[in-house]
Amino acid sequence: MPRTPLPPPRSDFPGAVLKTTQDTAIWGYFPTDRLPVLTVASGTVVKIDAINQSGVSAPEGPVAYFEALGVPADEVLPELAEVAKNPRPAGSSGHILTGPIHVEGAEPGDVLEIRILDVSPRVPYGVNTTGPGAGVCGDLLDAASTRLLRLDAANQYYSFAPGIKVPFKPFMGIMGVAPPTSAGFVSANPPNRWGGNLDFRDLTAGSTLYLPVFQPGALFYTGDSHGAQGHGEVDQTAVEHSMSLTARFIVRKAAGLEFPRAENDTYMWCMGIDEDLDIALQIAVREAVGYLVDITKGALTTADAYALCSIAVDFIVAEAVDGNKVIVAYIAKSLLP
């Protein structure tokens, strides 16, 4: 699915700004009946000042939580304490979501194209938390562990340990649209066909995410921003870091996706999502095969595409710890005519 050719945003930012407040934020679930906090036309650029949930639910409050980690109170975003006052529905995840954004013209069966223009830090630090039972090897630890990671002055890396610098590669862990009404109450923890908690680390600035639309207006939500993460997010969290997302939202009519896809200048990414890792891989393979047949207009048969996936396509476990697993097929654009 080639990206729609549109002019870049002007330097004076002719878009909308959405701030995270007590009114625009909710705890982690995807309601289909929540009134939009912003309505935009297709093609609009929106800057969303999102927050990461780290510390928001701490019993002592977010300011005391971060002060205990060595963060001055004036470096703690004030909206964390306000959002913490919102009631958390039973069954919701611990993520803080901002939204929804209603994109005019989007209808079920369409695709919402989210062209990621920038992801930038709102504070100069993030945290990683883990402990007994967390992640894919929860038996490794017998006590909780919280690690503060500070950015260098140029926002290039986190100092993890003496001699170890982790590159700063910010992205939004959650970008999703409202699910079909038939899905009922949908927690933001497991990713699914509507996107959500994909935690796909390559959705950085310059990439584009495509999500199937299930509700009028698409109803886009975002949150769970990260400053760095390895594929898999194996200890349960990444560098949890509050970010601003700037993206252009475009409606693609009747584009008919089953599962999310994404791309950048180098790769097309086809995703498979399921609780069972084997099934997630099977879905990713089928999505990749279908894409290859479609993009070559049948010049590649199903057998050709299946063989090419085995020979030249990488299948990566992008997310392993949030209920549903995410497998991403990396299709190099250099392979294709």
C-alpha cells in the first residue's frame, strides 16, 4: 500500500494541537461511544502531547514517585496528577490514552493512514520497571526493579550503565482506533486488528501505520510512549517516557485491511496478531503473501510469494508480553520492482 503523495507540513505547523488533560485522557480501554476530544478533516496534521502512564497510579502520587527516583518536582508533568484522579474502569489496562480523534469521512471498511512526522520527548527521562512474574521470564527476579534512565543533553541516548549507551528511538507504544462494537469492552493491553498496544519499535518518525477502520470517524487513541525498546519488550516495559506525537491522519477509502500494516522508506511491514505465537506467525505469513501478490499485480503467484517469504523476508517477534503476540514481516522494498 504506497503512501499517499501529499505535501509536507509547513514549518509554521498548520495543524491541530491536542493536549492530554483530565478531560481528554482515559485509563486503558477502547470505548466506541466516547465523544471525540478532537475532530479533524482527512489530511490534517495533529500534534498530540501525550503522557506515559509510569508513576500515574503510584499510591504516593506521581510527583512523590518520581522524586524518589531523583527527579525534581518541577520536571514532573503536572497533568499526571490530574489524570490520576480519573476513575479506572474494571478490566482496563494501566495505560493512559489520549483521545479519541474523529477523522471526518472515515467509515467501517476504510483504512486510517497515520503518517508519523515526529515523536519528541516532553521530559528528559524515562523509567523501566519489572519484577517477579513480569515479562516472559518472570521467575528471574525475586524483587521489584525500577530503573530511571536520563537522556543526554542532545537527546541521542540514555545512560544505562557505565560504558553502555542506549540509543534514543522514540515511538508510541499504543496507536489504535475504536474496535467493532461487537467486541464489547476492549482493554488496551492486548494489541489486535485495530492496532492498540502494538509496541512496534520501528514506528518512529518517517514511518506510516495503516489501521482498518471499524467505527465512523475511526476514533483514534494513542499513549504508552517509549524512548527505546528491544523487539519483544521482554521484561514487560520499555523506557516508559512521555512524548509528543505529530502525525498526519488520512482516510483511505475502502482499502480493506484485515490486520495493521506499516511502512517506511526501507520496508513494508505486515503484521500477525494472536494470543498463540504460532497463529500470529501464520497470520503474518498470510498477510505478507497477500501483499506480495497484490503489489506485483499477480506477477508473483501465491507459491512465488510464499517462497520469497521463506528466502528473503524476516519475521520478528515485535511484542511478546501483552497477551496477544505481534509478529511483523519485514519485506524489503529493494526486493520489488
